[in-house]
Amino acid sequence: MTDPLLKLDGLTKAYPGVVANDGVSFQIMPGEVHALLGENGAGKSTLVKMIYGLVKPDAGQMSMNGQPFEPATPHAARASGVAMVFQHFSLFDALNVAENVALGMENPPKPRQLARRIREVSETYGLPLDPDRLVGDLSAGERQRVEIIRCLLQDPKLLIMDEPTSVLTPQEVDILFDTLRQLQSEGTSILYISHKLEEIRALCDEATILRLGKVVGTCDPKATSAREMAELMVGTALHTPSREVKEPGAVVLDLTDLSVKSANPFGTSLKGVNLTVRAGEVVGIGGVAGNGQDELLAALSGEARVADAAVTLNGQPIGGLGPNARRKLGLLAAPEERLGHAAAPDMSLTENALLTGAVREGLVSNGFLKWADAKSFAETIIAQFDVRTPGPENAARSLSGGNLQKFVIGREILQRPVCLVVNQPTWGVDASAAAAIRQALLDLAENGAALVVISQDLDELMEISDRFAALNEGRLSEPRSAKGLTVDEIGLMMGGAHDLEVGHAHG
């Protein structure tokens, strides 16, 4: 038996009111790809922050190659051979690739040498990257390569990856996995965090499962189904969303040549988007983040005004109407950013229920707010969507991300929309909560609402959509029936191949 590269023994870390990690022990062998699984709030992030020197454990110890390992800073962790690629990239758009890489190195070589090293490493590991390109011009997948190459130049013994594929197309995921397998064959260990369980099965040798801060089990992902792993994570049987498939009804939402200039200087403007959505139909819209998703939601919710005829609801042109006027007609929306956009952080859940529910739930009478009705609306959302909170008087920011998401989605669904537009409905929620939200969306469609679901989770879109389209650089592909679409076809649509030959569509 070889000795473990990294051994964790009884690691504990508590914050006020919550024990994030409770006596966590496991080990990572040299050249092993080890998955760390768990629901939201299970303690994964805190654990990797302790390994990377960002957080100091309250109790327990770590050892690296048999020696005590107590990194006080990320600098110390890197010196011991630990590198980390974070979920949210820390890159400067206005600098080029080589300049960004140099910023992350302890003592970078001269610029010409560094450019040569970047080219060598990118060719060796199949991660094509030009050191002179501006980071602001790179796709999400290319930005991730910058982060990975920065790590590889340090020659790490252990590479930690946090949700590395959440912003990649299927083709980019394949490239990433080839790179990780190559690193593994050279003896590098990888600690891999992801909630995409099929990826874990394809890539990892061993998985440690956390629940509420404790290790509840380990498994061999290759010999365990995704469903079994999900049930280990949540501790209960999983519900599979389903609905009765009916013929869709009349056109509810119609977008005609919809173009919107992005309000964000690094955003993506919408260019001539056309789409119809019928009653009882779910249209899924995929795409790598930053290809016009936020702009599409703003144009549909009424936050961005457009030409009257560009958006019609049940035949009525509404492009020039604001959010409240659209809500009155039954077009409701839930944006991606929960805290600050979908909910006001310092307001109570009752107040947040009132903010979007005032019109449709009749929570205002002659200019007076009906507080008792607003509170009971908030209580209904909390009960029906299993929102874990002491009560409706709690502030939105006091909820965990997953619970706030359930509240935001529930608030819109319970207002009986004619058409609901939602961006990232299950972003950052665990398997059981995600299944509940998807079922609620399907129930809404079964009752005749038209749904537009924008998401980066392709498995989610394939599970609930009737038709699928992809956003790429602000253009929307021709929607296709979701049934029978292959991952390759979806990847091509997301990458901007709009001219898939028609004969292919019927295959």
C-alpha cells in the first residue's frame, strides 16, 4: 500500500449558529481523482478552504506525505504543492493571458519566457491558449484554461477543482476531462467538487459524501448510480419530476425580431431573437453564461423596454410595458441573481412576497398595504415550497441560497402566471430541492401556463423541456424538439452552429 498524499483527521470548523465541518476525516492517495459530494450547506467549501489555507480549523489535523500540514495562507498551501481553481474566476478582463498568469505566480519568469512556458503547457495538456490574447475577449472555457495553466505552472501535487464545468459546453468538458486524466497519469491528485453526478462517475476513483458537515459515506462512483449518490447526499429517496404530456395550446408568448442593447459594458446584446411559446409548453434555453441570458430575461420581465410589437402576450403587444403592467397581464419572471435582484436582502420574506405579489394577489387596497394578507401569502410560499426559515418576518439574507431560491420560485408560481420566465431555477440548490422546483414548473405547464426556462444545467433542460434552443452571442438558435437531442447537437447549438442541416433535425 502506498501512503496517502493528504490525510484529514477530525477536521472541525464552527461559525456562529452552524457547525460547517464536524470531525471530517478522509484521505486522498497519490494520482487519485477524489470527489467531494454534498448538498448545499453540507460543508464542502469550508473544507477545501481549510486545505487551501483560507480558513483555520478549530480542531483536527491534516498531514501531507506523512508530515503535519497546517497552511496559514494560500501562499503556504501552494508552497506545499496544493493548487486550486475556484468556481468564480479571479481574472482581469483588461489584461492579457500572460499578465493574468503572472499575477497568480509567486515569482513569475520574464514575460518572453512566461509566454513560451504557457504555450508549452497549453500544448502538452491539450488546452489551446494564446498568451497575448485579452482575457475580456475569451469564452468562459478559455478563461478557465487560464486558471488551470496558472496552477499547472506551479507543478502541483494536489489540484482542487470547485464546480469546474458549470460554465462549459459539453465539448469543453471533454477537453477538461482529457487534461485531468493526463495529469492523473503523471501522478497528480485531484480533489473534485461538483453536483453533476454523471461527471463524477466518468472521472473519479473515490467519492466522500458530506451531509450537514459530517462524512456520511464513501463510494466508488464508477460502481454507484447517480441516483444512489444523490440519495446518499440527501438521506432520503429522490422524486423524479414528471407530467402528463398534452398537445400544446395556442401561442401565449411571441417574440419577433427582439433586439436589446445590453446595459452592462461586458454584457451581450440580443440580436433579432424570434420565439413562440404555447400554452402548456416548456421551452428550455441553454447556453454558456454571458451569451445574453440576463438581457433576455430583462426584455421579457419588462426591466428593459423594447419595441411594442417585439413582445406579445396572447396577441397583445407589450414590449413597451414595465414589469408591473406585465405582471397584471400574467407575465411573471424570476431572475438568476437571488439576493439583490429577485429578493431585497434586508427586507423580510413578507415584504419580499409583497414586492412582486402586490398586483396579482391583491395585496394593496386604495393605496393601503394589506399586511395580514401579505404575511399569509408568504406563509403559504414557505409551507408549499418547504422553505427552511423560522418565519415570514425573517430577512431574505438570513436564508441559505437554496432556501431563498425555493422562496423566489414559489412566490412566482403561486401567482398563477399565464407565462413564467425563469433564469437558473435550481442554481445552487441540492438534488431534492431541485427535483421539487422542477416538479412545480411541470405542474404549472400541465395547468396550461407557457414556460421559458433559461438554464446552464443541460440535464435539467432535457428533463423538463418540450423544445430546446441555445443562446450564443445574443442570437437564439432555431428551437428543436428536446426529445432525442444528443449532447453533441446541443453542444454545437451552444457553440453557435446555427446552420445544422434540416435533414439532421428529423433523424
